[in-house]
Amino acid sequence: MIPIVTDIAFILLGLAATMVVVRIIRGPTLADRILGLDMLSLLGIGAIGAFALRTGLYLYLDLAIALALVAFVATIAFARYLISRGRHP
């Protein structure tokens, strides 16, 4: 049962990642691109979680937590950049 569920999860995560990459490329504003990159990192976390479930090696969840922390810090840094860019034209 788990291999079937993880196969479906990988397919859906791949489709979502494809749509996010299109949004990153076509994004009319920098904020859209930043949100797309954040979403892409969340999809990566989901893929790592599905892989950990499929293999039974839950050590990969530590990698997912580390990626989540790095993605959070990167999103905050991009947000601060956008705010500072808006104040000084």
C-alpha cells in the first residue's frame, strides 16, 4: 500500500513543481518569483518526506527539517530585501 501511495505523491509533487517552475519563469513581479521559490522548497520537503516513508529511513526527515529552516531564513531575507527596495527607489 505504501509504494502505491508514495508513487501517487511523487506524481502529484512533480506536477506541482512543474506548475511552480512555470510561475517562477512567468511571474510578473519579483514577489511572485520569491513565493514560487518558497513553494518549490516546500515541495522538496514533501518529496523528502515521501521518500523517507517509502524507504523506511526516517533519518531523511532530519534533512527535511534542515531544508525547512534554510527555506524559512531565505524567505525572510528575500522579504527584507523587498521591503528595503521599496523604501529607497
